[in-house]
Amino acid sequence: MKAFEPKIVAFCCHYCALAAADVAGKTGVQIPTNIRIIRVLCTGKVEVDHILKTLEAGADGVVVIGCKFGECYFREGNFRAAKKIERVQNLIEEIGLERDRVRFDFVPGPGAGKFGAILNGMKEQISSLGPSPLGHQ
């Protein structure tokens, strides 16, 4: 039997998270290969529907990575994103999924090490939870 490899989607802020991803690639920071990165101009633009549809389409976990609080290029986008993540966590918990399948985190632009740690941590977390019943029917 094949070992479980979680499918994880990372919605990444163009200004901080993708800058960190770029530095990670240039400095050899290990990023799990089973994580799909989606560039968003601001994490505040990631809607509850986007995350729920991503889970429904087969993702085992979703992480939204933006700027540090108080440093958002669009001023309040990361605060809005964090509130949306909390809403999603409450919704999926109501239907019996673990709220840890969805997470919000931040990284400074040159923070390649933290970026790698977030993604590797998410992979470990989702691996311990196992496959999502939504996408594996």
C-alpha cells in the first residue's frame, strides 16, 4: 500500500510569502513537493468559498501565508484573512473535520527559513491527521 502523501494548497501573498518562497528556492531551503502554491495579491482577497472549494476539490489541507500583522501592503488584508480562516475553521469543525486542516500564518519577505518551516509543519500536521474525507470519496 502506498504511503499517504497529503495534498496541500498554500495561498501566498505576493509581497511577503512569495518573496520568501523565492529566497527559499535560491538558498536551498527544502519545500515539500506536494504543496501547491497559489499566488494572491493579498491574503485578504482569499475568500471563505475559495478555501472550502479547495478542500472539496480534494485538498487535505490549506494554509494561507501573508505579511506580518501591521505590515500588510494593503494595510488590513492579513487581519481580514485571519478572521476568514477562523470562520472556515469553525465551519469545517461543524461538519466533523479537524480545524487544523486550515491555517493562517505570516512570513517576512526574506524569511525563507520560516517559509520552509511553515510548509514543512503543515505537511507534518496534515500527515498526522490523514486524508480528508471530503476529497477522497
